[in-house]
Amino acid sequence: MYQRILVAVDGSAPSDRALREALRLAGDQGAALRAVHVVDFGVLLASWSDAALLDIERLEDSLRESGAAILEAARSSVEDASVPLETVLLETDAGDPARAILDEAQRWGADLIVMGTHGRRGLTHLLLGSVAEGVVHASWLPILLLRGADRRRTAF
């Protein structure tokens, strides 16, 4: 039985589906539910960015505002549910959102992590990476991954 379910949200369709499933599980299990969003400042520190050309402070504020809006949208989407939703905005400058999610899961005492996955492959996966993959590889907790579309397979 799960008592603390952490769901990572990023505003995407897979993330929305993960939030709905986490909410359903939390209701069924009587569990606490916490949604987290990671603001990754590591992208601003990349070697290709020239700080002289960028207003880093403004970009950081914009990323924080965007993250807060994603968490507010998550809270609004489950407002009518019987399960209260806590939200936490996490920040990292290490370029490792997966580590930030796992650190928060440990800090909060989560016993399940729920998150969406885009299911990217090939070059897109190589270029964009996968936060979900990073969490799966490093986690000591059970992970529930959901794709955005409900793709039911009828044949193999």
C-alpha cells in the first residue's frame, strides 16, 4: 500500500496522464499526493550560451514563473478531487532533473514515483535525453511510467 505518491509534472500530455493516474492511486490507497516540477537552470549554463548576450536573471525568473504556472495548472486540474495535492517547485543548476526528483522523493519519504514519458527514440532521444529514464536508472523506489496517449495494443 502506498502512503506517499510523488508525481513529476511538466505540462505535457504524458505528464497530465501521469497526474490523473497518481490522483486515482492516491484516492484508492488513501495516500498523500505531491506534484513536483523541476526548473533546470543547467540549460542556461551550457557552454554554447554566451552570458554577455543573455539576461540570465530574467531567464531564471521566466523559468520559475513557467514552472509555477505548470504546478498551478496541475492543482487546478484536480481541484474537484477528494485528494489534496501539494505542489513543490524544485530547482537545479546541475542539468539533472532526474536527480532533483529523486532527492525530493527521498526528502519527502515517497514510496512511489509516477511520471509521464514521451517515448522518444533515436536522434530525438539522444538530443533531448529522458528524465524518466534517468529516474528509472537511479531509483530505489517503484516507478510508474505513463505515455500521453492511451495506446491499447490489440496485437503484437
